[in-house]
Amino acid sequence: MKPALNGATSMKHSLELEIAAAAEAGFEGLELWWDKVVNYLKTNSADDLSKLLKENKVKAIGICPFAFSPYRDTEQCRKEIQQGLEIAAEIGCKMLTICGYGRPIQISKEQASRKYAEELKLLSEMAEKYGVNLAIEPVSGNTVFQNPLDTLRVIELAGNPKNLGTLVDTFHYSRVGVDMDTVCNIPLEKLYIVHINDSIEGEGEGLTDADRLYPTEGILDLSAYMNVLREIGYDGYLSVEVFNRDYWEEDVKTICSRAKAGYDEMVKL
């Protein structure tokens, strides 16, 4: 498995500083935070970004996050995903991470799943033109995509396109009680990336993203994830994604160094 950093972990720092610090800390891959990419491109080109990544010998493995929904801001979401696909193609990035908005309260989950499947089929066709995969992120509290089974079900309803998959997030999975048997049964070809993090003590929905910690600094059984990932033959990126606001106040080199140390400890489990 390979080390990666998600741009949320160093949210307050610029893309330029983040890339340099991540490379210095020993990360091989970066999930670029979309808002930072947009800000960077106000004064630079996609070619400049590609050169910056190459100079630092770090790979853009994804851009995130992008919202999508057949019920809310549909055209705007499609437009932003289209922009993300164009940038991804220009910098050699092969994945966007997308998050569903959920469903109106009067719509059943099954009805919403079928409607989302139609939208995903369209987005899949858009992404195919650029050779980019779409990773659908299950999020605790989401009324359609709360766990990997939900995500895989909607992908199946969309016709199971080759470029639609999902991801593991140790914090989200812990919050909604996803067990290791479920993780083990995610088809390897549909598991595009693994977000790693830890958590303070707390109960499920009582926790928020701000309660995340660096891997191995909290109470999650991360060894169980490592065992399952090895069992299924996953050899992709483990991306440190932490939204801890206290961490954000630290120097970007400190953030990246601590994030890499957490990764290093986790892969020893």
C-alpha cells in the first residue's frame, strides 16, 4: 500500500505549500482539495500545476470533493464535475471523489437510489470521455449513501459502469457501524481509495469530522482494517484525511510530518 495525503488535512494552507510539504514528508500521492485547485488556477495554469507536482515527485491521485444530486443544484453540480474532469485530464489525475446530497424527505430510499443511478450513469459517461474514475463516498448521516452497500447498490442500478466505484473511510465507517465482513466484500475493482484517520471517544452520530485524529492516535481498531485490506489484496493508496481544526492551525510541514507518522504506524499494525 502507498501513502497519500488528502488536502482536507492541511485545509488552511495553500496548494503550493501543501505539495512541497507532503513530498518532503514522504507522501507519494495527493488528493487535491477542489477549492484549493480553483484558487491556484486563478493565477496559474493546469500545466503549471502539473509541473509543480512533477518537480516535487508527487502524484495527483484524486481531486475532491464534488457534490451531485438529481434533486438539488443538478446542473451546477454537473458543471463543476465537468470542470474537475477537464483539470484532472490535464494533470494526469485519474479520479474524482463525489458525494451525493441525499434525498427529499417525501422520497423513499429506493426511489431516490434509482434516481441517483440515472444521474450516475450520465456522470459516468461524462467521466469516461476523460479516462477518469468516479469514487462515490458513503457518508454517515447521508440518506442515500450511508455505507458501501448503499453505494454499490446504486452503482449496480446504474448498470455497473467500470469507472464507478467507492471508497473506505475509517472514521465514517466507524460512525455508522460498518463491520469488517462488509469491507471484505467490497469488490477489489470497485475500491478506489482508502481514507485513513482515527477518532476521539464518542458515539456514532454524536461525532463530527472535527473529531478526527491522525491514524493510531485515537480509539479506532485500525488493525482490523489493515488485516482486511491485506486479505482482499488491496495495494492502492491509504490517504490521510483529517478535518481537525486544531491541526489546521499548525505549520504545514508539521501537519504533513504528523500525518505521515500516523500512516507509518498504521501500516505496521
